Amino acid sequence: MLVLGIETSCDETAAAVVTDAEIPAARIRASVVLSQIADHAPYEGVVPEVAARAHLAQIDGIVRRALDEAKIGFVDLDAVAATGGPGLIGGVIVGVMTAKAIAAVRDIPFIAVNHLEGHALTERLTGTLEFPFLLLLVSGGHCQLLIVEGVGKYMRLGTTVDDAMGEAFDKTAKLLGLGFPGGPAVERAAKGGDASRFALPRPMIGRPDCHFSFSGLKTAVRRHVETLGGLPLHGDEARDLAAGFQAAVADAALDRTKRAVEMFRARHNGETHLVIAGGVAANSVLRARLGDLATTQNFTLHTPPPALCTDNAAMIAWAGLERLRLGLTDTLDFKPRPRWPLDPDAAPAIGAGVKA
Ligand code: KG4
Ligand code: ZN
């Protein structure tokens, strides 16, 4: 089985071909990711209109490259999957329309994939993980703890009451004058920094729920920068603030995930798998801290390789393939969805949260 995947929901134009090969290492036949970082860098953030136009200009060539790398043609495809949301709607429309056109011409199934499900199932593409598992999904737009019980079966335990974790990294990078994209810049700057030099809060720690909050932490970073006289920072100031911020985020992630482990155990006693996915899962400090948590809780931590943590189309093709196997295909009148929760029944975090 050969499935083409298309991802255009944010600032990467991506196409990939995956198969259902028994051996996980043989499943990705091609994965092409074209980053728009240079297009958005002057604005220090992703501009939706710029993103949509760049996706439109690039998508045909990127699909062609993925097919060429996989050494196949359109005639060899069994299905085509595209991110159907959530995301920047202009970009999502470009990917969905491209996929629908291929599906219509070739008369093969079309699958609209929830971008978050792509991240959630990545560990099953690269390994042999079975359901259920506990998932910390941390990206530029999302920050959630979920129990994953099957394809399309999610129970959200917690979310953020304000910024997503990646967004907090991006905004902190801006405050520290580290540039865009912020996550990798903060991680690089923090190397060798003194995380204890500047006092920073650990929002939400100890609360009985699993929610996150980062706006108070961001404000605290801003105050330190102001006290230091604003940008540009001098000497080790940026390094130490970046290290302090990263440590505070990791502390929060550890505490919130520990609470989620308790909730997961109450529902699935004896199951012991924890996955971190999404762009921020590429952060080595976060991975190491969650590795320690997993060890003390007798859990196994799974983290996809960094290139599959950040946005890519292999995860979309794989989620499409998993859906196809279950007969969960979509019709060509599917409407792209700017918002698309994995667990529509989850109680909103607003009101539960303290904007610390
Ligand atoms: O999953 P992703 O590629 O796109 C979304 O779906 O949002 O995640 C991008 C986010 C950005 O906020 C980026 O700053 C963050 O992931 N990120 C990182 C690292 N690499 C990417 N955050 C912290 N440390 C990193 N090494
Ligand atoms: Zn993503």
C-alpha cells in the first residue's frame, strides 16, 4: 500500500510517501519538507497570507519531488491524505485542494487528517507502539496531554489556558533578541547557562488538573529583560535567561505530565507508555527531564526522531494509512477546518486556569 501525504497547515510545505511495510524503518519511501522560515523571518513570526501564497507556489513541485524520491508515479498511489486542519486556513485549503484533485483524477480514496493526529501517531510509524498510550503533544500551536486509545479515539486530560509551549519558546526568543524560529534558538542559547541566576515562576505546578500556563513565565522574562536595560543583552544575560526559561518550562512539563500519569493509570492500569510529540519534543532538555520522570514512574518514554517531531508530511501520510486500513476515508466535499479538536468532548480549560 502506498499513500501520499501532504502537509501545509503552517509554515512548511511538505509531501511524503509511506507504505505499510512490516519493518518500521522501511515505511517512509520519501519525505520532502520545504521550510518557509526565510519568508517569515523579517516578520519574526508566521504571516498567514505569506504562508498561503508560498504553499501555492511550491506544492506541485514538492509533490513531484516526493514521488520522484519514492521512484513512483501518481498511478502507483493507493490513497492520498492531506492535513484537513487545524491550522492556518489558507495553507490548509492549498493542501486539501491538491489532494482532492489527485484523488479525483486517479479515483483513489482521499483522507483528511487532523494535524494533531499526525503528531500523535508518529511513534507508530517509526516503531511498533500499541494503544493505549499517554501523549504530551507540544508544538507551536498546541500544548496538550492526551490519552490515545486508538485511531480517532482521544481523551484530553489537559491543555494550555494561554500560550502553547512552542509559542512560549518563540515569544521568549523574541524578548531575548534571539531571532526566529525561537525554540531551537532558545535551546542553543541556553547551553552552559546558569538556570538559577534569574528567579522565574513555575506556573500551575501542584494543581490537581493537568493544565498548562506560560503567560506569567513570559511576563517574568520580559521584566528581567527590562530590569537589565532592555535589548541588546550583555555578557551571559541572554544565555542565563534562556537556561532559566527552559528549566522552568521543563519543570512545568514534568509536574503536569506526572499528574497525567496518575490519571492515565486510573483508566489503564498496567499500561506504561509515554510519548512526547510535536515540534517542542525536539528539545533535548525536555526530553531528558521527561526521561527521568518515565524512569521513576516505570514508564517507557518514546520520542520520534527530531525531524519527525517538527511538521512533516510523513506523519500525515501515516495517519492517512492508519485511517485507510480502518475504512475511515473522507468524501471530496470535506471542508478544511481551521479548528479541529482531537477530543471534542473535553471540558474547556478556561475558567479552570489561573493566569499566573
Ligand atoms: O510541530 P511544529 O513543527 O509546528 C506546529 O504544529 O506548531 O512545532 C513548531 C514549534 C515552534 O514553536 C518551535 O519554536 C518549536 O516547535 N521547537 C522547539 C524546538 N524545535 C522546535 N522548541 C524548543 N526546543 C526546540 N529544540
Ligand atoms: Zn505540528
